[in-house]
Amino acid sequence: MEIVGRLCQTPIQEHRPITAFHRMEPRGRERHRRAAHQSERAGASESNALQIAAIFCFVSLLGAPALRAAQTKIWDEFSGEKAFAHVQQLVDLGPRPSGSEAIEKSRRYIEDQLRRSGWHVTRQAFTDDTPRDKVQFVNLIAQFPGQGNAAPLFLLCSHYDTKTFDAIRFVGANDGGSSTGLLLELARVIGQHPNLAAKVELVFFDGEEAYDNFSETDGLYGSRYFAKHLGEGRQFHGGILFDMVGDRSLDVTLPADSPSEMARDIFAAAEALKLRSYFTYLDREMIDDHSPLNAIGVPTIDVIDFDYPWWHTAGDAIDKISARSLQIVGSVGLYYLSEFRLK
């Protein structure tokens, strides 16, 4: 650079400017060509980089939902708010004793929600003698279609009737409502996992409530009929009955006669989710819809909060239950199914 600068300032012979001129011109052009070529290469590289980045972003966006789905655990998919909304719909129908117009409306609602979640629903209708003459009962049984000839292995159950009272208006927000709302939300979540859904049968029992007192002929009408008519090849490995699971002050009390292995795993599931403080043992046995199933050799645990001051009173209303309590029970139930029982 210094030589070129000095040459431009020094007098030279006539022919030398021409020689110098011709010698410098190609070099200048070459430098321009090189600069242009490098600029083009830089532009092309930048363009390629932008294209690659755009493609990468596009692919990432496409894969993001699948990635999020893969990272989401099934127990995190349960919505206590959705379960609570189902309970509200049922409570809005008023008292729903067996054989009533209101319970038929609740049946249609349950069937519609199950079908929306992809389940095939059948009605198991029968008539039985009660202290109040003959009553027609209807169990609702749901299976997930499209899984070949594989038979379901595990039962998830609830009762959806409310007790008959003459003197009070009993809407059963917790007793009959909470477990039904929870089971409908479980159906939605499990229905998004066909391999798991194929292993499960959902049963909504009618006629759980006794008209007078629980006995071999009063109360548990739906579960007694269901257990009696389980045919050959329909032997389930186990089941969970949900009942009264919405109490704002949740304290799930597993009955003393609970299958020990199932109780242990329920407690372990609650512990894994840091919810163990909501689960304990009841100091006595319980007569509920799990009883006829256990009697025929289907080990079934009753997930119930029997520490409920408004049991069988007019106070069992929607304000006594919470979405949070439903969330706790639903999450633990799904953890138990996916990580222990049906893994």
C-alpha cells in the first residue's frame, strides 16, 4: 500500500504511467470480482442459514404438541374443574332417586358425555323388588371400542342415584354426584390413551342407596345385579369404587377390609404425588357397591371419604364439595392405574 501511494506522487517517464496503469487495472478488477464473489458467497451462506433456521423452527412448531404430550403425565391431564362442572350439571337436575324422571335425565347426560369421550355405552336394565314395590334400575356400562377382542381387565365404578327422602330435598352433591363427575372426567382422560382405555370398563351403578336399611335385599341393587350376571370370560382382575370424593375438607378413608395390596399401592400413589396426607384408613368395614364384587372374587377397593357431616342430609349441596378435592382423588387414581395396576 505504501509503494502504490508513493508511486502516485512521484514523476515518472511517459511510458511508465501506461505500464503501471495496465498492471494495476486487472488487479483492481480482480479485487472487485473477488469482493463481489465473496459478497455473493456471504449472501448465499446467510440465505441458507436463514432457510435452515426457518425449517428448524417450522419442524419444532410441528413437533411441539407431540413433545408436550409426551412430557405430560396422564395424572396431570385430569381436571378437577371439569369433574366439578359435571357434578353441577347433575345437581341442577335435583334429587335423582332410582326410577325417577330426574335419574333418566342424568342417565342421558352421562351417556352423552361418555360417547363424546369415545366410549361405547350399554344399558343394563332390570326390575327388582324394593320396600317400595318394584322399581326399574339401569346400570350404565362403558367400554372403549376398536381394541380387537381384548377384554377389559379392571373396573372403575360409581353410583349415580340419590337416596329417596320424603321429608327433605336431597340432591346428593357428594353422595352420588361427586364420584359420577369424577368418573366422567376419568373417562375423558383415559379415552385419550386407547391402550389404557382398552383395559378398563366403566360402570355407573343404579340403586346403591337402600330404601330402609342395607340388607341382602335392600340397597346395592345395581352392583348386586352386575356381580350376579358377570359371565364366564368376564373375570376382572380388580376394581376401584369411588364414592363421596368431593368433600371440601377431604379425608379419604379406605375401609378396614380393603384389599391390602391395592390399599398399599393407593397410598404409594398418593405419596408419589405428595398427597398422602389426604388418605388414611377407616377403623371399620364398609358396605358399599364394592361388596358384591369382592364377594365374587373381584378385589375392589372403596375410595371414599366417610368423614362427611352432611351425609344423607339436605346440606349435601354443591357448596360442600370442591374441584380441588376431585383433582386430588382423580390424580391419585390415574397414577395408581398407570404406574401400578395397569402398567
